[in-house]
Amino acid sequence: MASWFGGLSSGIGQSLGQVGGSLSSITGQISNFTKDMLLEGAEEVGDVNTELQVSNSKLRDIENVQTMQRSENERLRKLCTELEEKHETAELQVKQQSLDFRNRLQQKEVEVSHLKAKLNALQEQMQKMQASAQLAGVTLQTINTSSFMPTSQTPVSAFQGDDMDFGDVIWSQQEINRLSSEVSRLESELAHWKQIAQAPKSQGTQKTDTNEICVLQNVIKELKQKLSHEIDEHQHELSVLQDAHRQKLTEITRRHREELGEYEERIEELEEQLQPGILPHH
């Protein structure tokens, strides 16, 4: 019995020793596993912190890019507004220039009208002087037949009787002198008008600066040339101004449309980049 208890005790002791060894082994394994888990947890925590820092850095970069793009977008919007204002200003300038061109055109038309009126007046004056010169030639014949009659008849009537007194003789002589002076004046005037009337026939051989008709003809010729020159200059100037106006308006419109198109495309690109999932990764 004692031997049985001794064997049992020995067996139990061995079993307990084996159990204690197993427990020690299990405890060591658990300890090692716990250490491994703690190390892995620490590594995972370190990875999470690192990833969090990277994410925060990316988030800050994205926020900076977003801020920059918003600033750029606002700048482009302001620039578009300025361009629209410049375009409106240019349109107003073009309208003002068109109004100035129309005013200048009206002034030129008024000048041309005045020149035409002056030319017509000079032509009428020349025609009147030519008619007067022709009339003077006819009047001379009448004067030659009538004005000299008193010079031949007055002495006869003055000396018909012996009873004519000395006063009648003096009156007759004075009348003769008056009529002679009148005839001389008429002859001088007739010669003047004959010279005027004959001046166009002798333009090739005589100087025309002292002839009134030639002076008027030269003035009329100069006015015609000036009128033609003014009309040509006015038409040329108007054509040049119209061409320049059209070219400037076309160029301004083209540049404005191109710039607006470029800015609109740029704004659309920036707005697309601001949408989630389209922002560039750093």
C-alpha cells in the first residue's frame, strides 16, 4: 500500500512536473506572442502615424493648390471683367470716331457747297461783264450818231441871226465843250470795254494780268481746280478713315474674342481641377 502511494506520488509528481513544464512552455510562448503582438502593434501604430502625417501633408498641399487655383480663378475673372470693360470702351471710342468722321464729312460737304456757290456767282458775274462789253459796242454806234449832232448843229442854230447876243455865244461854246467831254468819256469807256471784249482773242500774245475778264477766268479756273482737289482729298480721306475704322474694329473684335475664348477655357480647366477626385496627387 505504501509502495502504491509512493508510486502514485511519484507519478503525480512527474505528472505535475510535466504539467509545470508545459505551463512554463505555454507561458513562454504566450509571452513571446505578446511581445510579437506588441511589436507589431507598435509598428502598425508607427505606420498609421506616418500615413496620417503623409495624408495631412497631402491634404495641406491640396488645400494650398486649391487656394492658389481659387486665386488664379478670381484673377482670371477680374481680367475677363477688365477685358469686357475695355471692349465696351473701345466700342464707345469707335462710335465717337464714327461720329467725328460724319461731322467732318458734313463740314466737307458744306465747304464744297460754298465753293460751288462761289463758283456759280463768279460765272454769273463774268457773263454779266461779257454781256456789258457786248452792249457797250452797240451803244457806241448810237452815241456816235447822236452825240456829235449838237457839235455840228449847235453853231448853226447859235449863229442864225445877227441879233444873237454875246451870252448865247458863250452858252453855245460851253455846251460844245460839255458835249465834247462827254464824247471823250464815252470813247474812253468804249475803249475799255472793247479791250475787255477782245482780251480772250489775244491771250496768246498779250499779258492777261491787267485784264479783268482774264483775271476772273483765272479765278474761276483756280476755284474749279480747288473744288476738284477738295472733293478728291475729301473722298480719299473718307475712304482711308473708313478702311482704318473697319480694320481697327475687326482687329479689336478678333483679339477680344480670342482672349475671351482662352480665358473661358482656362477657367473651365481650373474649375474641373477643383472638383473632387481630379486634383493632382503629390
